[in-house]
Amino acid sequence: MQPLTLTVLEELEDLSWFSRVGIKADSTTAMVLDSWQEAIEHCGRFEWEEMRNEVKNLYCEGIAQRSPERWRQWNEVANEVRALAIPLVNRKIEAVVRKHQLPEAFRHQVQADIIMFCMETEYADVTPLEFFAGLSGWYLKGHFPCGWRDDRLPHGRFVIY
């Protein structure tokens, strides 16, 4: 695993996750929601899931085109990342899941986001950090990114809680 990915995971371990949910952020870069209920509704929208999948697929295509050798290592690298990221995410979200009775879909989205952020970090030498690094920036700031507003990428802004 790349040293930068390990550093990212250490930083995530040290942070207090969701410490700024609902606190207004820069409204030019994000639309801020007012409740966990709204956040869960947004993260469950088909359009959000479709966008995240499309971005992941385009990212993977870019790696495959730029470095077929590195692309062949994707599954092995992803397994290493998941082995560290999933337990980390589960530890960091457990209290908020319990306190707010958040659905399993919340856990799956956070896991997928953090895994893809780590994968972008792992492959930053092939393709620069992109969507999931930006999305994860909101996690790092104590928010929950849960949607996209106003337009298709690269325009628009994140929906966060």
C-alpha cells in the first residue's frame, strides 16, 4: 500500500467524524442540510448513487488506459484497502449510527466513499485525485457528503450535512 494512503487512513483515524454536521459551510461549494433525516433521504437518491458509480467507472477506465499494468493490480490493491478502511469506518461511525438509528445504507455509502478515496490515493501517480478526494474533504471537515446539486460534474456542488 502507498505511504500516502496509510497517512490518509491515519488522519481519518484521528478525526472526530460528523462533528460539524448541520453547521453551515461555504454555500458556494456546498448545500448544507438541516437533519440526519434529510441527509439519509439525499444519500438514498438514485441520481447520487448513479453519479458516484459513473465517476468510479470513468476513473477506472482512465487507469486502465494510462497504465494497464497498474490496472491489473486493482483488485489486489482494493482488497488491501478494504481490509484497513472497513474496520476504520465501522469504528468511526458506530456511535452516530446508534445515536441517530441510521440505516445500513449509510454505513455502505461511507465505506464506499472512504474506500474510493483511498483508491484514488493509491493510483494518484497514474490519475490525479478527483471526485472522491473532494467528497472526502467534507468527511475530513466533519460533515457527511450525501448528494450533488445544480448540475452534472464538473459543475454544481456537494450536498452535505
